[in-house]
Amino acid sequence: MPVSYEAEGTWCKIFNMPRRKFLNSEFRARSFTRLAMALLILTLSLPAEASDTDSAVKVVEKLHAVLLDVMKQAKTLGYKGRYQRLAPVVTSSYDLPFISRVVVGRYWSRLSPEQQEQFINTFTKLSVATYANQFAGYSGERFKTLSAEESPRGQLIIKTILIKANGEEIALDYMLHQKKRQWRIINVIAQGVSDLSLKRAQYTSYLKENGFDGLLQKINQKIQSYEG
């Protein structure tokens, strides 16, 4: 690509040389190479920022903080109150559209755009309802973050534990990926069991036997059972 007249003047100032010397292609190639190497060395010498890891940890710890708060006020809030309190943090912490695609596997591409949107909305309601149902009381539990590890695919795994009042520890590993430069949870591995893999196996099997409408009906029935 030819260098414009204005660009030539700029590069001449950078290298402090006459324009004629700059126009020598061999010299120009060497100069650009030296500049590129200098920029590369500068970039590599910069310390790796921990902000990405910190922001991922904060996503998990914010979820935990809200869960504990809801657990402590569980009876006062009731199911509907817990659902309303949890909905914002669950939907902002998880990449629920991504998870929705994964759990239905190859069937996702067979759904119409309207069905896909319907499934995402229903699956989101189920996710919030499940938290509202499970975290319905408090007896001295607490969460502890242990570590943050990178996965080969550029994801992060935040290792945490839920410590019960009797000292029993439940391992909860959160897998996160970036969506629009924001970390979002895409899987929870509880005591070595992947929730994403479990749901995928269940949902694809049910879809095969009962179809899309059957799966939606099953999920809505589950939500209703939580509502009481």
C-alpha cells in the first residue's frame, strides 16, 4: 500500500530524517520493522491486568451476596418476594440466552425465531424460580471464593464453596465467558456435577420424545410447582 504525502511527512518527523531517505524502500522497511518490534516489546512488558479476573469474581460474589440476603429474609419475602429480589441478579449474572441454546443442542436450529425467544423467556423464568425455591431459608450458611482459573478456551472458572453451619463444604465452580466485554456465568459445577451437561441430557431427551411444546409444558409445570 502506498504511503500518502501527509503520512510521509509524519514518519519523517518520527525518524528524524529527510524525505528522500525515508522514501528509500529498504530503509523504510527496516524502520517499520524496528518500530513494530519496539511496540511489541512495549506491549509484552506491560503487566497483565487483573481487572478481567476481578470483574468475573465480582459477578459470582454479587450473586452470592444477594442469595445470602434473600435466604436471611426468606420467610418475610415469601416465594414471590424472593423471585422478585433474585430476578435482576440472576438475569445479569448468567448468559441465559447462551445456556438456552446449549441445553437444547441440535434442536435449537430447528426452532423458529419465535420458538427460540419463547424458550429463552421460559428457561429464564425457570432459572429464577429454581433459585427462589431452593434458597428458602437461612441457618448460618456462607460462601467463600477460593480461586479464579483460566480455561483453554479463554473462559474463567471461579472456584467457591458453600459452607454450612455444621462445617460441611459444598464445592461450587462457576464457569464464565465474556459477552459484550462482560463476564457472564454459563455453567455451575456442583460437587463435580455439571449443571449444563445435566440439563442438556435431560432436555434433548425430552425434546426427542415429546417435541418443543411438550418440553415447554414440562418446564411451565415445574415453575408452577415452585409457586405453590
